[in-house]
Amino acid sequence: MPIPAPNLFPPFNIIRLSHVAFGVRDLAASKAFYVDTLGLQVTDEDDETVYLRAMEERGHHCLVLRRSDTADVRGLSFKVFDEAELDKAHDWFAAEGHPVAWVERPYQGRTLATQDCFGMPIEFYFRMDRLPPIHQKYALYKGVKPLRIDHFNCFSPDVDRAVAFYNAIGFRVTEYTEDEETGKLWAAWTHRKGGVHDLAFTNGLGPRLHHTAFWVPTPLNIIDLCDLMATTGYVGNIERGPGRHGISNAFFLYVLDPDGHRIEIYCSDYQTVDPDLEAIRWDLKDPQRQTLWGAPAPRSWFENGSVFAGVTPVEAALKATPIVAP
Amino acid sequence: MPIPAPNLFPPFNIIRLSHVAFGVRDLAASKAFYVDTLGLQVTDEDDETVYLRAMEERGHHCLVLRRSDTADVRGLSFKVFDEAELDKAHDWFAAEGHPVAWVERPYQGRTLATQDCFGMPIEFYFRMDRLPPIHQKYALYKGVKPLRIDHFNCFSPDVDRAVAFYNAIGFRVTEYTEDEETGKLWAAWTHRKGGVHDLAFTNGLGPRLHHTAFWVPTPLNIIDLCDLMATTGYVGNIERGPGRHGISNAFFLYVLDPDGHRIEIYCSDYQTVDPDLEAIRWDLKDPQRQTLWGAPAPRSWFENGSVFAGVTPVEAALKATPIVAP
Amino acid sequence: MPIPAPNLFPPFNIIRLSHVAFGVRDLAASKAFYVDTLGLQVTDEDDETVYLRAMEERGHHCLVLRRSDTADVRGLSFKVFDEAELDKAHDWFAAEGHPVAWVERPYQGRTLATQDCFGMPIEFYFRMDRLPPIHQKYALYKGVKPLRIDHFNCFSPDVDRAVAFYNAIGFRVTEYTEDEETGKLWAAWTHRKGGVHDLAFTNGLGPRLHHTAFWVPTPLNIIDLCDLMATTGYVGNIERGPGRHGISNAFFLYVLDPDGHRIEIYCSDYQTVDPDLEAIRWDLKDPQRQTLWGAPAPRSWFENGSVFAGVTPVEAALKATPIVAP
Amino acid sequence: MPIPAPNLFPPFNIIRLSHVAFGVRDLAASKAFYVDTLGLQVTDEDDETVYLRAMEERGHHCLVLRRSDTADVRGLSFKVFDEAELDKAHDWFAAEGHPVAWVERPYQGRTLATQDCFGMPIEFYFRMDRLPPIHQKYALYKGVKPLRIDHFNCFSPDVDRAVAFYNAIGFRVTEYTEDEETGKLWAAWTHRKGGVHDLAFTNGLGPRLHHTAFWVPTPLNIIDLCDLMATTGYVGNIERGPGRHGISNAFFLYVLDPDGHRIEIYCSDYQTVDPDLEAIRWDLKDPQRQTLWGAPAPRSWFENGSVFAGVTPVEAALKATPIVAP
């Protein structure tokens, strides 16, 4: 079995994924997509930046759009349990030889910027401005009615190494795909917050961000979004779905923002808080791991991803015959 | 405009499509598909035949499965307004030179068997055994929870001619696809019962039956069916969807029975009882007429259909570049 | 059996219910309710009048709001098959001794104003301005996403007499409630357009309009409306439901507009086009006829209705113990 | 503010609620209710006991039915993080003067039986037999399609004291109702697993179990259950709903098993893993805290609960005017 035993006593306590910042080339177009079409709420904005949150979130932002000359990702952010855990994180990354810096981030308290084992920029913080609840202000719901950010999925040039690294800081594997011939991991889903994933990895040119996912109430909200996008000029931005993944059992839709950043709309997770939860293994040769049902994914879905600012992705060593539409 | 004016005073009064009989090669396998997976109710059966109805129907059957050496279709059946209309139908078809015969059909009253302009077998009747309602026996609902048969869709070698013929007997066009270059019809949807269609025609090798459709309560029932088929050995029988058609605005799924007879599961129709309802025109070059959103249809969906017993289909004169997955 | 045999050859051909005009005391408040909360679309408006249609309708209006000193109803309108049927209607009502008048109605062709057997104002027309389809303009959908007007339900002082009258002009009974002790009708549902009802009658002080119903896609739209109304100041306007009626099998919600006009939001009908459809009989003593499940209806639902302008309702002769919440 | 600060460093680590055992007087009737109607899966059974799990659970049981002369509850069970936490729990309860015992429970490892501050029997364990996943065996889904046990809700004679006790062992308050006049808690919702609650308390004769809740995929599953129960002899077992609570934002239905044990069917939770999540305060005078929309709860819902075997409930000191149907 290629996955490590879950690390139940990590060096610091990460609560959950928190937010991501996208570099976008046309701030107005991106805002229109995320606000008018997906239905995220603006919590602050100026000429350079738009801050957004989903309907059940009380933290100030789960997505930050920054005007940029190039479409890129500025880092994946995670919330830790308290300020003491932030210091533990700082010391652990420093001791492991990762670059560490305390950075200023609006609406957040102390924020640690560092990198993972592939140089992927990641940030940790505990304190963020808290906003009043809006989950019962139903007049504000629109678009796909996004409730919360759910997970990141990254291309990784070495999934075994990625899993080992994130396992060391407490991410537990819930499901994984193994390449039976080599015994190596093709993909893995890992969590902190008690769902199928906060962070997943797929073998490929990386590090790159494959997608950021938002949780919605029911499959009908996803169908509503398809109807809306198909009749408001966004039909070409629907990349894949709806369908159901074998892995995670998610009812999914993948859409592309105006810069090509991929967003998954998602429901039908399951609860993973048990420390003795057995990870589910899938064989790379089983097409239902990808698509329990639904049309095959297009080639773009297997190949395209968002680069991290300043990070040059590298080819994965592991090659496989991806299962794509002919 | 290529479609004829609606014929509001037809020679006899057809109420609605009623039922279809399929020749099936493995009666047990077909019954398992239609009963255990789709959820139709058996109203009678013996070693040679299974009669089925959907949940809100009170007529004895909407689908008849007949053990057969070859997979085929035995005719499309329609209900007329009363016995007098049946006689008018008989006389009209006879006068127009179509073969006519009064045939015995179990559980039905007098039944007229004839052919349309392409030799496609069609039948008319007024009286069928009536059964007690089961639409509120919710313990019986299963599978996709089919409520009623909704329509037939046929390949036709000449859609203009098909529309002219069926218009003459009162079928009104609700939507149609025109080949702009030739000014000819590519496809047409026609109704009697007040929905988008009882009978539709698509240009192609014909006459053949493209699909038979069943109406279900909500899109979630269609998603439930995908989940069920994907995990009970029927994943290969899901041919296309779910998605939404531009034409008819239907939320659809296409599945294949064990003999390849195609079944559409369908919801989101609209009401068409107004005699002055304007037909909606679509351009053959508009891919959203087919797929408002969703993956492109596979080639099989464009090419395969069920033959009618004893009828040799002919090539369509009109050729076009079908919009298929590469 | 207390209901008459269906009159399959009525003196003129009514296609369906069409629209209703409400007298409202605060036009802005009423518009806010119907447009912003329910989601109807404004097709025209001035200081005195607002015209509205639902999402799949192509006729100019299904609901007309008229500024008024008193909350009332100006008449129930029906569409006939063609102009000739309008003349037949005129002649039939005149011959039967009902007052008849040709009246001007904006956006409509010739309109016949008359009264039913209780003096209830009803109107007939064939031609109404036709508007482009909007059912695929998904960005316009909001509120409960109303698709079409579905039916009227009226208090009647003598349901047997109401059924006899409307049966004479072609309305067919689909379901009815019989008072077993007296053998008289307590309530009846009658249709023209092929669903459970265009027009229903309930025993009580009448004629008054009990409610006007709109058809929506799924039960989830009804739950969405409850969420919206409960958090935008309209919680007191939710009168009853959601629940399911035994009769008609409708999943329902009843809400009150600012003047107390009652609107039913409705889905889960069934098809009734068969001329030999057997009406379903319910016993007045069966509480599930009213409420297959759900909380009992409040007293207001049994007692309150909208008066017709200029018509004084009269007490019903038939008394029964209504089944209300204690 | 009457609620204590969250205890982020409790003496032992409880992961989540786990299961409950009901004493039932007719084991076959109870099994029919939970299996055929609700859709739970039998994992083991004999003449005296039935073990059940929900569709996404891998632990052996979330509900145990035991043949009994009286309807009662045998204790509420919780899973801890590992065996070491179980020992810590033992020592903490012993030190606090609660009775402690290691008990044998089939399919479980070491199990600690103790009592809360009111003598309510509670149990803790870490290890339970693990079963293969069935969440993708869609042919097994039936009834309301229950996914997992979600929470317990208990009547407590002193909610402030209950909250203080459970806060001491790490349960964090997410929402609460305050009696403004006395400044005392009327009700509180507390969690361990990252949702709105694992355990809630309502002021009243206690300790008694008000209800046990199961999580389902969408509101439509709840409507399906209403339809099923209303037509299979269980209409009288639907006690309240469907509706939405203000508190927790839950779309709910309350049903009664054959012994009167109350089951809530539930969806629309939100995520509460943030340690700095602010609890939401509701005023006892606000009727929307209880019922954001929907019919008022019946008196039975306010008064009835299941007793714990061997525990005599006591009156609550705090009295208030419950908001019931007139």
C-alpha cells in the first residue's frame, strides 16, 4: 500500500483550507463571473482587488481577485487553530529548510508565507476579520448559491512526495489512485476539516492549480448554473460535467473563469472525521474512478492548470495513459 | 418558412401518443431493465410478452415487450377521441391509399393498423382497459419514477414530407430545425396533447425509431437513475447526458435497453395548447439547438436507431455536417 | 354518482384559463410582491395598471394588477380556440339568458364579458398580443420561477350547480369530494387544457375567488420561495404549506399577496387528456383528500376569499364540519 | 452573554456522536419503520436486537434496537480520538465524581459507561468494527436515503448547567436561545465534529431524549419520505414539518417511530470548524428561531420525549410561554 499511515499528531494544527488569490487580467470581467454568475458576495473592492466570500462563510474572504498582467495564482491559504499553532508552523517550516516570512495581508492577522516541497506558495494564518452571517439572507442568494470554499486540487510532479509532505503536516488521505504497474500514486485526496478533501493532488506538470472547489446545496443548483451560463454567453466556459466522480462520490461541474482558472462546483461529500477512516483505493485503470457516470472529460481538463506566480512547473516522472475522450 | 400552417381542423381527432411494442431478444433482461431499473410497473406478463405502464397512467400499457429473434419495433400507437374518430381515421387512410386493417390487440378495443407516408407502422384505437390509479401509491415508485410516456422521435428520410403528412392529420409543429442553405427541414417536433411533442422527426436513414421518451418528476430523478445504472452494471447503457436541449428546453438523459432501443428520460416541457402558438425555429448551424449545455452527443446517438419490423429504411436525401464529438 | 357525464361536445371550445385582474390598493406593494418575490415578468405598466406574465407564457399577460380603492377581482378570463368559437360563446350565453357584452381589453382582440350561473364575471377571447419566448432566458428567472398560470379555485354556494353549468360548456371533472350523507358535491376540479384543473369549486360563501395558481418546475422552487419570504418581511404572508394535497396530488404552498389575494404555488400535476378519464372520488370525511401530508390548513384558508367586483356572495346551503386545526 | 467561552483544550478528545440504543416494544414493527421506511441498513440482527447503519457510515452501527417491555433509551454514545483519550475520559469522569464502568458492547472495543451532570447515561469508545463502504451501492438506497447520524437533542432541566458541563468536555456552542427576562439559556446547540451540533439541549422535563437526527442529501428526499409515509399507514407518525428552523438553518421533518421515539430528518447544515466561530444568539420571543417558516409545532413536539432507562426526569426550573399552535 503506497500511502503513509495517517499522521494523527502533526507538528501544528491546520483547521482547513481558507482562500486563494488569483491574478486576473480583466478585473471587471472576473468580478462579473464570480459575482453575477457564480453568486459570491463582494466584501471589499478597489481598482486593484476584489474580495469575495460564499454564503455561509463568516471570514472576510475565500477568494481574492487581483488585477494582473498574467493569469496566475498567488498562493493557497490555510487557517490554523490559534496563534500558537502559527508559531509552531513557522518553526517547523524553518527547521525543514523552507523559506518563511511573515507577510501583511489585508483583513488578516499575522500571516506566514512559505512553500511546499515543490516550491508551491502556501500561507497560514489564524485571525481574519469576521463578518456577520448572511446564510439566512436568502434575498442575496444567486447564481449557483455557493455556500463555502471546499478544496484545492493541484497538479503535482510527484504525488507520492506530495502526500508524504502534506501527511507530515497532518493532511489525511481519504481516497487515492494507484498505478498498479509501478505501485506509485497517481492521485490522492487529503483532508483536515472532516470532508473528503481540503487538498488533492493529481500527477502532472506541476506544481499548478488544477481547480478550486465551492460547495453548493443540491445538484439542482448546478443544473441552474448550467442553464444560466448557457444563455448568458458563458456556454464555452462550461468545461466538464455535470457528472459524478467515483472518487469522493461528488456530483460535479467544472467551469472556467475568464482567465481559465478552473472552478469546480460540488456537492455530495461525506464525513471523514474518524481517525481510523480507511482510505479508499482506486485503480488507475478503472474509468469509473474519474467518471462514475457522465461524458468523458475533455483533453483540456487533463492538461490545463493555473501556474503559481514565479514558480516554473516541472514534468511528472510518472507517465500513464490518461483516459480521455478519443 | 418551411413549415406548413397548423391544420386546426384535421380529418380525425388524435388525442395523444399511447404506446409502443418492442421486439426484444431476452425478455427477462428487458424486463429487468424496464422494471427494476427504470421503474415501470408490470400490468400483465406471460412467457412471450410483458405489458408495462408508468405511474400516472390508467391505460393498461404504454410499453409492450415481445420475445423476438430480432430487436425491432412493431408500431407506434395513438389514442383517438372516440370510436367515431376511429372510423374517420380508417376512412381517411383508406382514401389516401394507405393499407388499413382492423387488428386484435389484447386489452384494447378496435384497433386500426396502417402505415404512414414512409411505410412506418402506426396504429390507432380508442378503448383500452383502464386500471386503478397508482400515482399515490408511493411505495411502488422506484428507479427513475417514470410518470408517463411522453413522445416518440423517429429518423425520417424526408422531414418536410413527414411534417406535411402528420400535419394533415393534425400534428402541430412546436419547434423545428431548418437547413439554411437548402431551406429544407432538418428536424421537427409535433404535438397533439399540448406539450412540445408526441412525435418528432430527425433527418436520417429512416423510418427508424430514434427514441421513446418517458416523463419524470424532476432532474434529480434523472441523476438518481445515473447513479443506479452506473453501479448496477448498466454504466455502458448510459449513452448521452444528462444535459439540456435547446429545442424543447428538455432536461434529458438517453439510455439504451439491452437490445439497444433508446429511451429518453425527460422533464421540463412547456404547454402548447394555444392554437396560435408560434413554432420556434432553430438554425442547423446552432449547436445549442441540440445541446443548450452538456457534452456533445456521441456518434452512436446520431446514427443508431431501432428498425420497424418488416420495413427497410432508406437513406435521407438531405446531407449535412452533423455536429458530433470529434 | 353525483357528477355529470363529461360533455365531450360542448357548444364552444375553450382552450384554457388565461388570466385574472386583481384590484389592489397599493400598486407598488403588489408589484413588489409579484415581481420581486414571486418572479413574474412585467410586460407593461403605467400608474394604474401592471401587466405580468410567467416564464413560459407567450401571451401578453396572465395577471393584471389594477390600482383600486378596494381589493377585489375583476373577472376570470379564458382563451377560446378561434374567433368563430368566440361568436359561438356569445350566442350560447345570450341564448341561456346571461348578460353578454363585447368589451375592450388592452392587448387583446375581441373580448366577450359575461357571467356564470352565480353572476361571477368571466371573459372569453381568442387573440392576445404574443411576445417572444423568454423560457430560455435563464438570467430572468427569480423568486419561485413561475412558469405559467395553472388554475383558478372558487368558492361556490352550490357546487353541484357550478359543475352542471361548467360541464355544459365543456369543463370535465377530474376529481371531486362528495358529502356522503347528502350525496351532494362538496368540491370539484374541472379542466379544459389537459391537467387536473383550469377551474375548481369548493362549497362556501360565494362566488368568491379562493386562489389563483402558478405552476413551478420543482418542489425545491417552493422551498426557495419560503426561504425568501421568511427573510424579506413576508413570513406572515405564507398561509399554508408546503404540503401535498390528496386531491390532484399537488405539492403546494399558499401565499397571500398584500391585499390578501391568495396565490397557490404548485407542481406535480398529471395528464388528463383522455376523454374516458375516470374522475377520482374523495369522501368529505377523509382528511387526506385535503392534506395527504402536512400541517392542517388554518381557519383563514377555509374562510377567506377574494370578492368579485360588484358581486355579493351568498351563503352555501350545504354545511359540513370543515376539518381545521383545533 | 450567558454562554461560556469555548473550551478549546478539553481534557479528552471526543470526535463525534456515534450511536444510540432504543428499547422498543415490537422489534419487527420498529425494524419495518427504520429499514423499510427510513432506509437504514441492517448490519446484524437476532431475536432481541437489530443493528443499523446509514449509507455513508463505515462503523458497524449508528442505531441499535433492543426488544424491551418499555420504550426507552439506553444511552447516547460518542467516539473518541484514540484509546488514550478513552483512558483520559475515564479518569476525568472518575475524578469529577461520576460513576464509571468499562462495559462490553458487541462490535465495539473498550467502552466507558458513565453519566452526565443530570445522570443521563452516556458512553465513549474508540474502536468499532468497520464495514466496507456502501455509499456508492445505489441499489441499496431507499426510503429517505439516510446518509449518517447527525445529532442528539435532549430535554434538560437546566440548560445553563448542561452547557457548562458539556463545554468542560469540549462541546462548543454554535447557536443558543436566551430568555431575555432571566438571562438564562433556553436552548443550546453544541458540536464536536464541525457541524451545527452533535448534541443540543432544550429546557424542559429532563433528562429525556427529544430526538435523534439523520442527515439526508436534499430536501426532496424529505418530501419523498412524506409521500411514502402518508400512503403506507404512517401518516400519523409525521409529527412536524417539513419546514426550516431559524436556528441551524435546517430543513427539517420530525417523524415518530412505533414507540414514539422522535427522529429528525435533516439537511442544510453549515460548517463550524473555526475555533473562533461566533455563536449565534436567538431571543426566546422570536418565533422564527424555531420556525423560520412552516406551520407551528404541535404541542406534542414541545412536550414529549423518550426517557432514559432507569433515570427519572425532573422538572425544569425555568418556565416560559412556549410558542405553540393555538
